[in-house]
Amino acid sequence: MGATVAMSAEVKSLHEEAIASHRKRRSTAEDRAAKNTGIQTDHKRETADRQKLRKELSELVKAVTEFVQDAESNLSQHPAASVFGALLIGILVGRLLGRQ
């Protein structure tokens, strides 16, 4: 009978250890899942930020391209005025820098 009591106590101890281990694994898995969800949220936010940045950069490139095309068009349509304007700007900059 003493052996049966000892055996019963051992089985109960093993059962409690198994339950504790199971709870620990479950909480660890839940922590990992919560952490992964946070990482995924950060990744989604980062991806959205990158897409927004790419869109803004694309718009900037389009605006600069249009500006350059307009400038080339104006230069080719009015070459004398462009040369005269560049000459005036050169004279003004020369005078401003020469007054030191």
C-alpha cells in the first residue's frame, strides 16, 4: 500500500508538471503570435510609407520633367530673349559679387 501511495503521488506530480509545461508553451506561443502580429503591423506600415514615398517621388520627377520640357520649349521658341535674359542675369550677378 505504501508503494501505491508513492506511485500515486509521483503520477500526480508528473501530471502537474505536464500541465505547467503545457501552459508555459501556450503562453509562449501566444506571446510569439502577438509579437509577430506587431511585426506584421510594422511591416505593413513600413510598406505603406514606402509606397507613399515612391508616389511622392514619382510626382516630383514628373514635375521636374515637365519644368525642363517647358524651359526647353521656351528657349527654342524665344532664343533671342533667352540669351538677353541670361546676359542680364550674368551682369547682375557680376555686379553683386564685385562689390565686396
